[in-house]
Amino acid sequence: MIDFILPLFGRFHPILVHLPIGFLVFGVILIFWSRKNITTYLPILSLSFFLGGLFAALASISGFLQYKNEGYSWDTVKIHLILGIITAILSLLIWYRMKYSVANPKALKLQGLGLLVILTTTGHLGGNITHGDDYFTEVLPPDLQAFLGGESGIAKPLELPANNWEEVEFYTGAIQPILDQNCKSCHNPKKLKGELDLTSFKGIHKGGEDGAILENGNPEKSSLYSRLVLSEDDDDHMPPKDKRQPRKEEIELIKAWIESGSSEKSKLGDAAINVSMVEPFFKKDEKPFYPVVEVEKLPQDSISKLRELGFFAEIIKKDSPFLKVSCINFPAFSDADWSLLLSAKEQIVYLDLTGTAVTDSILAQIATLPSLTVLKLNQTAIEGADLGKLVENKNLKLLYFNDTNVSFDKLGALDGHPTLEKVFAFETPAADSGSSSQFTFHLETGNLSLPVLATDTIVY
Amino acid sequence: MQSLDRMLAEFAKQKLEKQTRRHFLMDCVAKVGGLAMAPLMFGCGTGTSAGSTGLNLSQRDLNPLSPLPPPYGAKAKSIIYLHMAGAPSQLELFDYKPELAKYHNQPAPQSLLEGKKFAFIRGTPNLLGPQANFSQHGESGAWISDFMPHFQKLADEVSFLKAVHTDQFNHGPAQLLMQTGSARLGRPSIGSWVTYGLGTENQNLPGFVVLTSGGKTPDAGKSVWGSGFLPSVYQGVQCRSKGDPVLYLDDPVGMSRNLKKNVIDAINTVNKEEFDAYGDPEILARINQYEMAYRMQIEVPEVMNINDEPKAVHELYGTNPGTESFANNCLLARKLVEKGVRFVQLYDWGWDTHGTDHDGSIDMGLRNKCREMDRPVSALLLDLKQRGMLEDTLVVWGGEFGRTPMQENREGKTQSFLGRDHHGDAFTMWMAGGGIKPGVTYGRTDDFGFSGIEDKVSVHDIHATILHLMGFDHEEFTYEFQGRPFRLTDVEGELINKILA
């Protein structure tokens, strides 16, 4: 009948732990506060260390009960528990010395500080058990997290080698990384939600509180797979709705692994899977088209304002700071209007001034756009005198000046531009000159044509 | 429960949308018998100026075509979709089947026909060998027949899908499936989805323009560029290369442009008052559209005019101003995209080569049709390339299905011309430009070109890929209708990763 008493007392642990912290911290502060007339404060001091020690002992007992009854592993609680007991013993020792021997302020200070260190460590370890050991680091910027090392919040996504993926071990090389990324945060030996540990082959085969999660060869009956494909609204859906959801391809691999018998040692090549299933995980060294730099986002008001002025202005994708600006409905845009764009100077990556009234002197202004990647100056009065200024645009990749008066000799100034990939100069003196120097960028001069063939006119 | 709530909310919204002022007045007269009741019934609506009470209006409420950012990085900003209505024969253009030639005129094996349905073929038809000469081209070594001699030089610019399949074998449903993702009426077309999702760059032109040639519009009718359940402002605007580009665009005789402006200003003033009284954002959208129509009157004839194009351009495309032709439409497509139109849809009718007459014969009619398409399509790709437009313009080419490797035997009789029946199991499409890896041949068909045997691609896969290139995840891009979210790809569609750059 009274079986419940002990677990219930265990559950008071989270409340009890705060009492020794309060008393003991207060006690240590008081040691320093009292300075030379420590005897005056002695009754309060000894009371606070007595109460601190008493509650630390109660907290240790309740903590031990909780460890016994709530399924925590010994490894998780080991140091926390030992330090908790030490805290209790030390506090009571300090109390005992205060009560039965002459107080030595210096020694007291030292003992107090030592106790404080142990107390803080104990508390921190306890917090790690309930909140996870990434509780503090989680909110730090990713760079700082990486700098601090250790376990960063999220495991890396699965990556497979394109050339010999067949040789990768199915479980260790593919399944465990997927589980680490999607399931580990709740189903690890420390947290054990649903009493399920998905960080080891043993744990997966052991199952959770509802029993086994694997039925070899039958993914539909294995909750390791079936709960992933339930509708997100379903209560049994995993991972929970608000958590990161695994990719379709990841789920497919888990399914294939179960179908193949969910063994520990088999290779990807042994299972009945084809390239298309693993292809999404191949390492891609794709370079993003637009620059990867931190730029402040332009407020929506500023974008609306640009639109009211007559520009087409839109960010390149949701939540990106980068802006695409075009003068398609603003043909009157001229060099003097440059100031209208200054508010978006940092953000513009794509600028289309086709058909506007700009002249060569705009190039010096354009050169001040740090992120500019695509620049279109088609059908303008540009002659290219200042084209060399665009060397300042450290991210420029595509440059268009079709249907302008830019001549071939002006292009040399852009030779060696580190990022410039293509220059379009169709319908310009540069294209018509027929000169063919080799530049570091690809020069498209156009004038492409189709031959007249006999078959063009044969009617069958 | 949730879905019931959603349905009720949608019903209430639709009911409100349909309730115009006139309906309301009519209701009042009929049921209440007096306008006096109006303020009482509208209660919260009248008397207060919603416009000034901080009604949260997005730019989309005011102008449904105003731009929106793509959710993900887009590789293409515009699309030119070349639909060969009637379905060209892949076996004479791109899918080279030397084995089929060996069995020419022999009865098709029963294993091929079992369980298959054809539009016209009955009984056991004979196999029909390829009627074109094939050769490999470019560094990619893509097979292209001599029906398309100009296009042969562009082999390295495009990415072929050799094993596309559809489950429809009649033109109407198949065209609907290809353009709206469903064989039944009522779904928005690709162009509508894209303009709904992204808006358009040029505020003086429609975002979605349709050009037709071949003397007929597609069998499925205008629904192939319809907006389905999306607001009708996103449907395709059909422009003509002959006569007025848009019907009724010109001012009537005797009406000057100034007078027109006055009329529109007056209407807008009334509408503005209406908005101040009721605060319905639809009214603001309407004001915007009147103004856009007014601006379009200048911009559309300008961009649709090809008379002033240089001679070299006319020679390149083979264009002939003042006529309705596929070549003119290809040139217009380039001009429209250059002017910031989001989606240009071309339909060229006349590819339905059953072999019932000369025009519909595989060896003659199809050849003539190819001649009219070969140069303009090649010219379009070259022109986009030399202007640097291929960097961010996606070009898609294809029919609604393919054609059989068998000679058609309509009503079981032998036909006097060579022809092929409708066939959806395997046909060829290609894509080029923004975000497409050039020079890829993806997918393989069996020795007769009857079915795909490797890397098959469905119509939904093509839609998923198009949306991906425009910066969408086809599974996330939805519209709430009839109590559930709808997608262009419905519940299907896989990205064709192999052809992505």
C-alpha cells in the first residue's frame, strides 16, 4: 500500500534541491558580509549551514529515490549524486565546527568558497539531466557553439560517398546518422522519452515502453517506420509536430533497412536499394550563386517605398536579406536618381537597369554595391569608359550590356576580375569588332544564326 | 473537426465574396422592403471608415500581381512553355529505335497490347518503323532526327526526358493533366500557380500570357490556361500575333485616350468612396486593375509588335509579321520575357498525326509541321542564349502524350497514310535554360519505344521540377479550397534531380 511513498518522495527532489542552494548561498554571503565581527552573526550562520546541510541530505535521498524509480541510468546521475552527498556532509561539517570550536574567519571563508564551487557544480549537473546539456549552448549563435566545441545542438545530416556508397554499413553509416539527427534529442540514454534509446543498435532492438519497435522485414508493423509516416496531426506521429521532420528520403532508407532485416553489419550494397534512394545524400559541393555574407535585412517598409518610387524590388527568397531591383517600370531612371537606391545598398544582389537613362558615370556608384552579383545595363547609353570600376564589385558574376555602345578595348579592364563569369555584349561594337582576345570571363558576343537549309523550303 | 471548421470558414468567405452590393440591395427590396434596414443589417460595416481604422492590407490585397519572394532560391525567373498540341511523335524526332525498323510492318506482339487501351487502334496493328533518319549530335551525343535539322545543333543546350508517361490518352484530358496536374476541369494551370506564387515583374503587362498558333486552340479549351480555384486574375491572358494583340484593347472609334482616362478616373473615384465606406480590399484591387488595364493599352501593343524587329531577327526565327504563326509566337515569347512577363505559354496545334490524311501523315504532314517548328524553336534557344536570358529563363517543350510504335488501324481498316495513335506510356520532352543541366539525356525506353524501362518521369514530376526551379517546394506550395489544401502536383511528384544544374 505504501509503495508509492518512496517514488512520491523522490518526485519532491526538484523542489527540495532549491532549499540547500538558498540556505548555503545565503550562508556563504553572510561569512563575507560579517567581516570581523563574525561572532555576532554566528547563530544565523550556523543555522543556515545546518538547514542547508539538512535539506541537502533530504535532496540527496529524494534524488537517489528518483534515480531508482524513474529510469535514469547510473552514469547520468553518478557525479551529481555523489557531489550532492558531499555538499550535505560538508555543510554539516561546517555547521558542526561553528558550533563546537572557535570560528576562524579565514578558514570559514575558504570552506565557504569551496562549498560554493561544489554546490554550483552539483546544481549544474542536475540541470543538465532535466534540461539537457546543451541548455545554455543551444541559444548561442552557431559559430560560437562550434567554437566551444563539444556536442553542438544538431547532428550533421547524413552524407554518403557517391563512388562507393555500396560499401557503407547500412546501420552505422546511414541509419544511425539519420536517427542521430532526427530522434536523438529525446531518445538518448539520458532522456529516454518513452523509455526508448535510439542512439545504439542495442537500444533500437530493445524497444521502448510499448515494446519492440522493430519487426524484421516488416516496416509497416515496425513503429520505428510506421510512426514516421503517420499524418502529422496524429498523436502517435513521430517526431512530434513541432520538431524537425525527417526528409522523405531518410524515411525511405529506414524502411529499406527494416525490409532488409535490420541487421547491424550489412552493407548498403547488400540491401535491395538502388542509386536513386541514396543519391539525395551524396555530397554536393555546390556553391551558392549569391554571396554568403551576413547582411542586415531591409525592413518591409523600405521595400514598399522602393516600389512606390517605381522600382521592381523583391527579396530573392523568403527570409533572405538580399534584394533584386529592376527598373522595368522606371525607364526614366537616371544617374541623378541613384540616391533613391542608397537605402538598399548593402542588400542589392541583382540590379537591372535595362532601358534606363543611365550613363557611364553610374558605374562608379554601382561599384559601391558590395553584394552585387548580376548587373544588367542593356539598352543604355553606357560606353564602358568606367567599366574597370566594376572590379570593386567583389561578387559580380554576370554582366549584361547588350545593345549598347561598349567597344572591345574597354573590356580589358575587367580581365582578371576574380568572380566575373559571363559578360553579354550582343549588339555592341565590342561584339561586332570580331576581335577575340581571351578573357578570364566568358564573353558572349551573340550574332548567332541558323543556316539556310534546302529542307527549309521543301514542302512534303 | 478541424477540417469542418476550415470548410465552414471557407464557405463563409466565399459567400461574402459573392455578395455584391447589388445582391444586397436586391435582397433588401425583396425581403425587407426598404433600404432603411441596410445599416442595421450591415451593422458593423457601415458608418465607419475601415480604410482609416488600421485595416491590415497587404500589397497583395491592393494588387494581386504584386511580387512575392519565392520561398526558396529560384534558378529561373520566367518560363516559356512550348506545348505541341496534338502530341508529336517521339519516334520520328528524338527516340531512335533501330530495332523497331527491323520489325516494320509485322504484327505487334500480343504481349505489347495486352491490357492496353488505345484511342483508335483495334485488334492487332502492325509495327511502324521510324520514318526519319537519326544521328547523334553535340558532345552529349543526343539522338535527333533529320526532321529537325536546325535543332540538331542545339543538342548540348537542352536536357531530354526520354521516358515521360501520362495516364491519359485523349487530347483534352491529357492536355489538362499536362497543364493543370489533373485530367478533370477546375484546377489552376502551371502559369496560374506561378503568377499566384510570385506575382510579376512588369506591372504594365499581364504576368501570364498565352499565344496560340496552328489555327486552333487546344482541344481542352481555355481551361488549360485557366486559374481554376485561384482568383481569376491569375489566369492566362491570350494575346494574338495577328490583329489586335488583346481583343477590345483599342479604344473605340471616337473615344480619345484622354476621355478614356477621365472615365477610368471617375470610376476609380466612385470606387474609392465605396472603399472608404465599406473597407473591402477587393475594391482597391479593382481600382488597381483599371489602372493596369489603362497602362496595358500602351505597353501591350508595343511589346506585341514585331514589325520593327531587325532583319537578322526575322531571318533567325523565320518570322513573318502580321500572320499567326508559331515562329511569330516564339519571337514574341522572347520579347515578353525580356519585358518581365513571368510565364509565356505557347500552344501550336496540328501535331495529331493519325495518318488519316496527308497533313496527318508521319512521313509528310509531320515533316511539314516539324519544318515550321524546327527553326523558330532553335532560334528561340539561340536568341535567349546570346542575350544571356537562358541564365534565368526556363524553356519546356513537349506534347500531351506520345505516339504508338504501331501503325494506326482506325476501325480495323488499313489506312492510306502512315500514322501513329495516341500513346501515353512513353514519350519525349525536353527542358533548357534556368537551372537545367544542359546536354543530359534522362530515361530510356524499350526497343520499340513503347514503355519506359529506366528513369521514368511522370507529368507530376515535371511539375515538381518546374516549381522547384521557380523557387517552390511543390509539397509546400498549396491553396486552401473545399476544405483542404491543394497542390499543383496533388499527392504526387518527385524532383527530377538528374537534370538539375
